[in-house]
Amino acid sequence: MKITPHRYQCPLGRLQPQVADLDEIKRTGWREQHILVVSETDSRLDFVEQAFVKRIGERLFGQGGKRNG
């Protein structure tokens, strides 16, 4: 007779966060709070849009980690 060994289920397993769909989180943030999260290298943007995003980022946060006062 073959007995299958019982696999112990850790009680903390149910507390593990579910894998999140990042695009859905970004979409919800935009629709509900008007927060836009976009990478300058996003392939959905054309060259002009990528340059525009980069320019906004540099204006707000500086170049290469430098901060504009």
C-alpha cells in the first residue's frame, strides 16, 4: 500500500501578497488620483513623447540624481 506523505501547509502562506498587475495599479492611480507613472523608455511612447517625459523628470528631479533647488 502506497501512502502519499502529507504536505504541511504553512499558516503564513495565506498572508503572502498576491502577485500584482503593475499596469492595473498604474491605471487605477491615474483614474482615481491623477498620478501618472511612466518610464521614459516605455515602448508604447514614440520618440517625442519619451523625450518629453525625460525633460519633465529632469526638470522636477534633476539630472542623474542631482536635485534642482
